[in-house]
Amino acid sequence: LYKTTKDIIASLLSSKEQSFKQVVLLQFPYRGAYAIGLIAGNAPQTCSEAEGKELVSIYIPTTPNPSTGYLVMCQKKDLILMDMKAQDAIKYVVSCAVIQPETRKTE
């Protein structure tokens, strides 16, 4: 199971696409609680049209197996963009918050 999960995550993160590169913080599963997510891309046009707003798809990995996460759609204005590598976010989730993301140094 670990190797399979590791391979899935590696393939997602090594993609040359911009999908799954931007880490975000969003209120989930309810207001006042926050989850780490990865922008997967734009939501299907039909979903944005039904809502009357442009939506993005966010993948929220779950602990300890990130391959069983949630896919939610929301407006970009509802996201907090994080200065965090996607790999660090996945390590944080998989480790049940034991492995903390690296702090980036500001110059």
C-alpha cells in the first residue's frame, strides 16, 4: 500500500503540468476548520456555469493515505495560497502532521 501510494503521489507531483503544484489552505469540511489542498485545475465549465462563478478544482489529500482524498470546487477568492512545496504538503498529510513542512527563508 505504501509503495503504491508513493508511486501515485510521485506521478502526480512530477507531471510537467501545473496541476497539483500550488498548495492552498481552504475552509473544509466546515467554516472555521482548515485543510491543505492542491489546485488540480479549472473546474468543468458546466459546473462554473451552473454556479454562475468561475470555479477551480481542489484535491484535498487525506491522512494517512492521500490517494483517498476529496475533490472539491470553489472560487479562487476562497483559497489561501501557501508558500509551500507540494511534496512538503503531502509529507505533512501522510505523516499525520508529524513531519512539518520546511520553512522557506526570506532574504
